[in-house]
Amino acid sequence: MGPFTIAAIAIIGAFLLTAYKEYNKQKNRVDAKELLQVNEEITALKERVMTLEKIVTDKSYQLHDEINKL
């Protein structure tokens, strides 16, 4: 391999590395619309969990559960 071949491989490698880094940056970017949708879903799930906690901690639910265990 001559010096021209080594230089050409180094230049091509540098371009490939730069392209790979740019690809990873674009891949990791989060769309604002998608982020809003995920936040809305998390809020809805939190509300559902709060409702379930109210049901489970209700005394009538616990009494019913204890009666069923007998």
C-alpha cells in the first residue's frame, strides 16, 4: 500500500465516522409532538393509578376482601 492509498482510506474513514455520528444525533432527537403525546399518556396513567389506589384503600373493599378470605 502506498501513501496515497493510506491517505484515501483515512479520508474515507473520517467521512464515515462523521456520517455515523450525525446519524446517531438524528436518531436520538425526540419530536416535540411525540414528547407531548407521551406526557399526556403518563398523566392519564397517573390518574388511573390514583383511582385504583382509592378503590383498594377503601374500607368496604378491604372488608369484602376479608369476607371472601373466610
